[in-house]
Amino acid sequence: MENQAQNNQQSAPAPVGQPANIRFGVYSQPAPVSGKTVAEVRQQFAKIWGISNDAIAYKGKDKLDENYVIQPNDNLEFHRRSGEKG
């Protein structure tokens, strides 16, 4: 829980437009999304990759809040709920 709190608080704004790695299922792509929130990245990739609103965002093993600001070189992964197909 402490890690989640640390990941959700940023001391300085992220440089905008730097690459971060985005993953969802079989999809993986570096994209210039630093400075955007998890919610903004979800919306950007939802139509092309089919990311649902209830998919959980992770950075490593830490769950991320929708307001977390993506940092350069972050590895952001969206996961479906366990047992959910397709």
C-alpha cells in the first residue's frame, strides 16, 4: 500500500512527450506519453487495443491510480480482471 501511495505522488512534473512502454495483453509499444495520466493513456489506447475501463494499471507490481502521471521510461501495463476473456 505504501508503494502505491509513493507512485501516486509526484514531486515534479514529468517531461512531456518522452517515451514510456505501454502494454496490454499481446500488445506492447513504446509511446511518447510521459506527462499524461493513466486515464489519458487508457483513453488514447482504448479504441485500438480494446482496453476496458475496469482494466487495472500497473507499474511493475504496484497498482497505479488513474491520476498517476507517467514518467519517461515507465513500464505501464493494463491487466484485465482475473478470469475475464477477450
